[in-house]
Amino acid sequence: MTLKEYKEKRMQDPEFAEAYVEMQPEMNVIRAIIDARISQNVSQKELSESTVTTQSDAHP
């Protein structure tokens, strides 16, 4: 099963679908941070060092 197929199946569950929609604003911010990091050729480690956070926090 692909990720897309799994998502389509899970979206049939109303509770899952509602939670998915609710988290989209946060996911949009996360995606923007990741895209900016990649476009600037900044590694997760470099980002974590410059923001005083852990490397795992730098990429969800």
C-alpha cells in the first residue's frame, strides 16, 4: 500500500479526516520552514544549531 492509498483509506474515517484538516495550518508552517531550509542549503544540524533546538526538532 502506498502512502497516498493509506491516506485515502484513512480519510474515510470522519474523526481522522477532521483531525487531518485541523492540523493543516501547522503543517503548512512546517512545510514552509523545510522548503526555506532546503532552498538555502542549510542542513538540519545547521538549523538546529542556529535556532537552539535539537536536530530532530528541525525536521518533523
